[in-house]
Amino acid sequence: MIRTEELLLNVGPQHPSTHGVFRIVVKLDGEVITEATPVMGYLHRGTEKLAESLNYTQIIPYTDRMDYVSAMTNNYVLVHAVEKMMNIEVPERAEFLRLIVMELQRVASHLVWWGTYLLDIGAMSPFLYAFRDREIIIDLFNEISGARLTYNYMRVGGVKWDAPSGWIDKVRDFIPYMRKRMDEYDRLVSGNEIFLARIKGVGQYDADTAIAYGLSGANLRCTGVDWDLRKTEPYSLYDRFEFDVPLGQKGDCYDRYLIRLQEIHESLRILEQAVAQFPSGGDTMGKVPRVIRPPAGEVYARIESPRGEIGCYIISKGKAEPYRLKFRRPSFVNLQILPKLLVGETMTNLITILGGVDIVVGEVDC
Amino acid sequence: MQELIQQSFTWQNGLVFFGWGVVFLFVVLGFVTYAIYFERKVIGWMQLRHGPTRVGPLGLLQTVADILKLLLKEDTIPKKADRALFILAPVLVYVPSFAVLATIPYTQSLGFADLNVGLLYYAALSSISTIGVVLGGWASNNKYSLLGGMRSAAQMISYEIPLVMSVVGVIMLNGSLSLRTIVGGQGNNFWEWNFLPQIIGFVIFMIAAVSELNRTPFDLPEAESELVAGYHVEYSGFRFAFFMLAEYVYVFAISALTTVLFLGGWHPPLAVLDFIPGLLWFVLKFSFCVFFLFWLRATMPRIRVDQLMSFGWKVLLPLAILNIFLTAAYIEIFNK
């Protein structure tokens, strides 16, 4: 009788497909996973603790570095929470600018996901195509905020910089360009038999499981649950625009893939309307006291980031610094289902499922 | 060359043989150097990049620089590796890859050995390389390389059989295993080549050939996004270079074999173009096959290992057997 034993394999923290320094320890029986234990914390920087000794404007750059693929939405959740606490009125022009950069950010973030996901699956070219188009968005952000990745763009009560002249036109030109590209990507990837065979039916779960694990974003909507905070709890100006929330049915990686691609189209739709309605004048900063001191109390604000529901919970004691600040990071929460999903899958599917969750390690570890 | 082989062995003949072998080795190494350059350029252009441009004019010396770098690198052997097998593995991978080239006829006169079992020789030798890959994966004492090596073994069984079965049709049509006879049986017009009557066999052969090369979409033993680099994770320096070298020599071999078996070898595509030397036609068809392999790499995602196996056994093998049956029926009915 041949004696066989399980193989303990350490995937990460230095592994090309864990998207940074995420680590997962798997027990393998042949190539089938019998147990998976995620190990987090390699990128932990103590953002929440640091925030307790910083004033609110100083915290904004730290949010950039949480989910560095989608810094604009992170900016927004913090300033939105503080504004909610202090009842600050944000000028319309500023709110429009915020919405436009957030939707551009959503497109950019989904493009990064799309490219890296295909890289995980073994196709190299889509990664470079995605980054070409993301580069245009990055350039737009560079023009408006002076940075390419960590924008530090929003402030409590408005935005730091007004759009430079011609910027809105560039956004307008970007929309048809991106639509054309999306069609090309569909032709290149979405119909590829090998790709479909790799992701269809992989990493499947139902709506109840998804809700029990607190999933959000595309990871929740792929099961058919209609939950997009832009629709269900409209913030910013989202109630003014027409857009759909793409939903899946099966809850597998393929549905998640389709939803994210469809969300790019919906974001472009929102951008189109926002650019058309963009106010020609107005302030970019509301009336904000020189030192931001929210009244004593608590607030929880949540928005729809490209990865799901990102929340910011603040306890204020009436000082310039928060008493306690907590971020609900969608990447972290969405990851919790991973050990359950991976049991019984192969090594190859580990990469497919992990990539399908769409994590950013900066946000997982915060 | 042919007369030379038939002559009795003397020291003089042996020296001539050795000389030709060395010349051919340099031809192949030259091909590998520029195949790598060509691949990087082609994929670069397909991916909106430039590819190598820095070393030498148009980056032409990039691969030379890479090889020099690999030569200068420290040759590490992991402490817990199986030393003897670890050293043996790259040799086992490389030697068959070069040895299979002996039977391929490039033109009417240019070619080394015209074995009457040429095709069998190719299939038999090329599968030895897989043993090298498995050994390398095992001897490294690394879990990722072990997985890569095991995948390679599983993959070899699933594609090698359809690969051999797919060319049986060609053998039946020509009544010979000798590659020179197979080329001779094809005509001076492209509709007289084997790929048209043997279209099923041709498609199966192409798929299985890509699998034999361990290239995208069948690069499972390497699978850089899953197994990091698979079986050669622990190899460095020139031992690693040998694995890479073998991969590109097999690109050379498979492209040449495809040209010989299905694309008419040195024959021109139209009889009126007969005045152009056969070697040029061979090189053109051969280059197209090489390009096709690189093109696939820029386009395709990677297939999963269980899907590859079920595809090999449940689709390719039955189709190959069907192809043999159809060819047999064709020969019987038309009494060829």
C-alpha cells in the first residue's frame, strides 16, 4: 500500500497572483485543496490608530493608501462621514466633480481588475490593453489633482481643486473612446472558450451565503441580490442620474466578471449625464469652519466603492481629532468567504476564485 | 549527406560528421537566439509595447546579453535537492530536443539522417524530455516544482497519444514513416499538400503540438501565475537556460515537423513558383508556424489541467481515431 499524505503549500506572501502581500496556506491532496487558511496583516499600517491623533483633513491622504486602486471613493467616504456629522452643505459644482472622479475611478478600478484577472488566468495581453485605457483616466486625475495614484483630492465641504479648463471636455471625449474599447475587449476575451471554461461555475455560492458572509459589491450582486448603495441609499447626486444595476444569477466567477464589465458601461452612462449637466460656475468649497470639530457623537457613512460597500464609522468627542475611527473595508469582508469556497477546488481554481473576489491588499490590511 | 551515412565509418568520416553536427548546433542556437527576440518583438507589438530595443541595433543583441548574463550567474543547487537528478534533468530535457532534429529534411538534398522510421523516432525521443521535466520537478525538492513536474507527466500522457494518432493518417496516405518520403508524396501545388485531405489530423496535430511544447494555452507545468514557474523554480544560471533552450529548440522542431508533414516541406504553393529554391519555401512555412505559436501566446488564457486531460482523452483521441478510420475508408474506396 502506498502511503500518501497531504501537502502543506504556502501561497504567498510573495506569489505573483495574490495581488500583493496576501498569503494563504493550503493543504493539498494531489491538486485538490482540503483546507485553506488566509493569513493577513503583511500590509497593516495601523491607519485607524494613526487617525486618532490626526485632524480630519490630515486623515484624507491615509485613505488614499488604503485601497490604492480606488483612492477617490476612499476620499469620499471619509469626507462624506464628516459632512454628515457637521451638516455641511457641499456646493453643486464640487459634488459634480466628486461624482465624476468617483465614476472615472470605478472604470479605472474595474479595468485594473479585468487586466490582472486575465493575467491570473494566463492571458497576458489584456493586462496591457487595460492599463493603456486606465492611463487616460490617470492622466485626467493627474491634471485635476496633481497625482496619479494617491490623489488627496477631496476635502470636508468640497474638493481641493477646480477642474482645469477643458478637463470636462476630455472626460466627454473619453466616454465614446472607452465604449469602443469595451466592445473590443468583449470580442477578445468574453467569448473565448478557454476563458469561459475556466470561470463558468467556479466559486459558486447562493444569495443567503453571500449575505451571511456580509459580501457586497459585485460579489453580492452576482447572486441576484439587488444591492447597490448608489441606488438603495443614494448619496452624492446619484439620484439625479439614470443607470441600471447589473445583476447575476448563478453567483459564479463568470457572473462576477460580466457584472464588472457591465458596471463600466453603467459608469460611462452616469459620466455622460454628469458631464452634460455639469454646472458652468460655482464654488468648489462649501462653508467650512477653519478647524473641523464635529459635534460629539457617532456617525456611520457608507458608499459603493468598486469593490463593494465601504463604510466609515467615526466617534467624535467634539475635538479636532476623532476619538475612534473605523473603516469597513469591502476587500477585507469579501475575503472572509474564501476558506469556505476553496475547499474541494484545485490549485488553479484557487487563483481564479481569489482573483474573482477582487481584493486590494492595502485595503484588506488597512 | 546520405552517401556519407552509408559509407563505412572511418576517423575522417567521423570528423566530418562531428563538424556538421557542430555547424547545425550553431544554426539551431542562432535560431533560438532570434526566435526569442522575434517572440518578444511580436508579442510586444501585439501588446502595444516595443519589445527589446536597447542592446545592439533594434535590440538585436538582447538575447545574446541575456545568455551571457545566465552564464555569469551563480549556479545554485538547493541543499536538500537530489543533487545527481537535479544536474541530470536539464540534460535529459535538452539532448532529445536537439536529437530529434536529425531526421527532419529541409530540402531535397539538405537533411541529416533519412531514417525509415523518422516519425516514430521523433515521437519516441521527444517524450524523453518529459522525463527530464518530471525529474527536475522532483529533484528540486520544492512543492511548486513538484506540482509542475506532476502536471507535466499527466499532460504528456494526454497529448502524446492524440499527437501520434493524428499523424497516422499521413503515414497511411504515404505508406511510409520516413519524413523524406512523406514530403515527396506531396505535390507542387498547395492543394496537393497533406493538410487538406488530413484536415482533422492537422488540427489535432497543431493542438497536441502546442501542448507538447508546454506553451500557452497549455503551459500548465510552468503556469507562472499559479505555480510561480513550475518545474524550474529552483534552477538558475545555465541549468535554467537549458530548460529554456530546449523549449525553443522544440519550437524549431515542431514547426519543422508541421511543415514537413502537412505543409508540403520544400514544395512551392503553386507549381509556377517552382523556380524559387525549396529552402526558401521551407523557411517561409516554418516561420509561419513559429509565428503562429507566438501569436497564440499573446491571445490565449491558460486551460485548466483537468480540462486539458479530458479534452485530450475525450475529444482529441476519438477524433484522431475517426480520422484514421476515414483515411482508411478513403484509401479502400478509391483504391489508392
